[in-house]
Amino acid sequence: MGFNAYYHGGWWGTDVIYSPESNATITVFTLQKDFQHIINPFIGKEFQKLLIKK
């Protein structure tokens, strides 16, 4: 693939993924912390699809 992406998952339901090569950032705030572990893998896969399209 050949791109870098940086991720940070905050304690209070905030998740951020950043790719410097495409200058793209996705930030998601989950109001229900119990669902954070369900949403995170989905976000990563969708972000990867966006980067590959470029």
C-alpha cells in the first residue's frame, strides 16, 4: 500500500485518524463509550478505502 496513518482513541469516545500523504483527517465522537469498540474497526476500514482510491 505504501501510506502512513496515525490513530488516537481517546478515553471519552473521541477517535482520530490522520494520513499526511493525503492530508486527510477523520474524527468521530461516540456518545456511548460501550459502542466505541464496534465503531473503530469500521472507521479504519472506510478510511483505508478512501486512501486507496487516491
